[in-house]
Amino acid sequence: MSLSSVFKALADPTRREILARLKQGPLTAGEISEGFDISKPSVSHHLNILKGAGLIGSERNGQFLIYTMNATAFEQAAAAMLELLSPEPRKE
């Protein structure tokens, strides 16, 4: 996981909505795409970006891929942000 890929993935509102849906629990791509006004290939593209950033994972269940959120990636990104915000130790 690179912070750049995480922030790029989070920059898009569609991907943030996908993550909000996955926060409720595992979903198939078809379930994720319900209610979006974009094509299924576009949803698949967004899922690939989220997966590449390490924000979601997938597991095959028969003919379906089940997508889940990866909380560890969020924790790592949050830790990196907090590290950037923490004050530098004072030099004496």
C-alpha cells in the first residue's frame, strides 16, 4: 500500500460511496453497482483502483467475487497522516 494510491483512490466520490457500502459488510460487484448511475465496467474499474490501493479485498465464492473493506489499510493511512501532523521533537 502506498499513501499516494490510497489518497488517489479516496479522492473519487464514487469510490468513497463504494467504501461506505462495504462498511456495512461484504458485497458482490453486482450488489455494489446497484443504485449507481454508471456502467458495471465502470464500477469494476473503481473496484480495481480500490483493490490496488489495498483498501478492499476480494474472495471468490463460486462464480462471485465477494468484496470486503481492509481496515488495516485505513489504519496505516491514518497513522501516516498523524505522523505528518505530529510536532517535531525540539532540538536543543
